[in-house]
Amino acid sequence: MSPEMVISWAEQGVFTILLISGPLLITALGIGLAVSIFQATTQIQEQTLAFIPKIAGVLIALVIFGPWMLSQALSLAEEIFSNLHQFIG
């Protein structure tokens, strides 16, 4: 196995991880920003206020994007296992 192949597989793995985690991270970021703006305008400085909306939002995003995320992960795993003969030898 050549170093270029290892770098290519690592690059594809990192890209897939970023692609899979993107929707959940963007959802949490958006909800956190909205809660922060709400806290700043109402001057409510409760630290635990942001956790419940983030958890609920990420759960909803996981239900919505879950099948797509799973298909992305399975396609990478299928590609790795179909090229397993290249890793040996």
C-alpha cells in the first residue's frame, strides 16, 4: 500500500466525518446563537437555559438527518471493505 493511498483514505474518512457531523453541529450552533441572543435581550443569565433547546434541536436534527448520515457512513464502509484486497500485501 502506497503512502498516497493511505493519505487518500484518511482524507476521505475525515471528509466523511465532517460531512456526517455537519448538520448536527450547525443545528446546535444555530440554537445556541438564538438562545444567546434571547438571553442578551432579556438579561436572563441562566447558564442551564441553553442545554434543553440544544438537546431537543439536535435530537430532532438526528431524526431528520439520521438516515442520510447512516447512508454516508455505510457507503464509506462499503467502499473500504470492497477495496480490502488492496490493504493486504
